[in-house]
Amino acid sequence: MAEPNRRLRDECSKADILINQGPTAPLPSGIPTYTVEIFNVCASGCNISGIHITCGWFSSATLVNPKEFKRLSYNDCLVNDGQPLTYGGAVTFKYATKFLYPLSVSGVVYS
């Protein structure tokens, strides 16, 4: 008989998307730059797609590849063009602005 309060870890959640970001060398103009790494760390090996990030009015003084990270609207950015991020996979990009944007996962789709 299964224990009612016990849940097996057989699926992924938005907590399985890890976001690391930190400062890197500034642009020659002095504008600070930041490197962002977004990882799929799901222990059950799920591919995770449709990764949406809360991102405010995210913008950058340098081009960020929109297939990697794109602001759709206020506080809604899409990772990897909505395509699956495989287990252990990562998306990395840099942006340049006067301040670090707080980024957190707002929603995902599992496959």
C-alpha cells in the first residue's frame, strides 16, 4: 500500500530550472555586462520546454540572440525559443545594462 504523504520524484517542476547570473567585464563604454546561465537540472531526466522567466522590462545595450532569450512582454521572457532544454542542457547569454535584472522561472512545460 502506498504511503499517502510520500511522493516519488518522477516528474520535473519549474524548480528544476536553475538560473545563475553574474557580472563580467564591462563594455568599452563602461556599461556593465552580465552572463546568464539557465540549466535543466531535473533529476528524472525530463526535457523542459516553454520556459518562461520573470524579467521586468528586460533590455540590453548589446544584442541578445532572441532564439536564446527574448522578452515577450513586461515580466515575461522566453528561453530557447520555447524549444526543449534537455536534461543537463544549458542556455548561456550575455547582456549589457546599468543593473542586473532579477530573473526567476515563472512557468515551464514538461516532455
